[in-house]
Amino acid sequence: MGDRSDASAMRFTSEIAVHLDAVFRYFRRRAATTDVDDLTAEVFETAWRKLADIPSERALPWLYRTAGFVLANHRRRVQSLPLQLVEEPTDEDHARRIAERDRLSRALALLPERDREILLLHAWEGLSGDELGEALAISRSGAQAALSRARTRFREVWERDAQDLPTH
């Protein structure tokens, strides 16, 4: 039994735990700062319990999918955090950054939740193709189609918002 446990610990360390920063950033962009550590820990606790179910070459999409479930459960327990309260480091002018973040928040809020998650997995987490499909539990072509539809709906909202902006 020691060999099995040692092999599991070695696999967990080399294939799963290496994605700790990516999962942490996933939650950092979507949850209150005070909840990020706990949510991240919950994903890795689940990963340890389900280690045999995680495909070796696709650990990160599996972790993102699990993170999505963990976040959904968390939001059912706690009021969700508005996107504008989630910190994203940047070197831009503060006033401009606030205005752009506000516009982005409004546009994302008008999208269906699934579109929003697809866009954020792609833009913030860098997933596309097979990884995006695995994170969404759909095929690669389904993920590409869903991403394309989400982009189209976002573009429509973004352009409609631009028309409503005051001109100076």
C-alpha cells in the first residue's frame, strides 16, 4: 500500500499541484480575496480524492472544470462578488482603468452566465481547443462554436454600449 500512496503523492505533486498558481488566479479573478485560498484548497482536495479520474495530459482543464463547480457551489452559499471588486493588476492610468473595467463589467453582466464563463476561461485562463472543451465537458468543435457564439454576443453588447457612451 505504501507504493500506491507514494506513487499517488508523486503524481499529484508532478502533474496536479504544478497548476496551483493557475487555479489560484482563476479564483482571484472571480471571487472575493478572502475566499480565494479556501476555494483553491477545495479544488486540490477534490483533485486528491479523484486523482485516478484526472487524465494525465489534461490535468489543467480538469482542474478548471472542478473550479467552476466549486465556485458555483460557493456562490449558492454566498452572495457573488461584482466583477469590479476583483483586482487585476495593471500599469494603466487609474481613471481610465476604472472606466474600462466598468464598461467591461456591464458588458459581461449582460451576457448569459455560460457565455461569460467561456469568454473568461479563454481570455483569462488561456484555454482553447481541447482544453476549453474539456473544461466545459463538451467536444473541441462544440467549445469552438460556443466560444464563437459568446464572442459574437459580447461584441454586440460591447458595440451597443459604445453607442450609449457620452461623447466629449
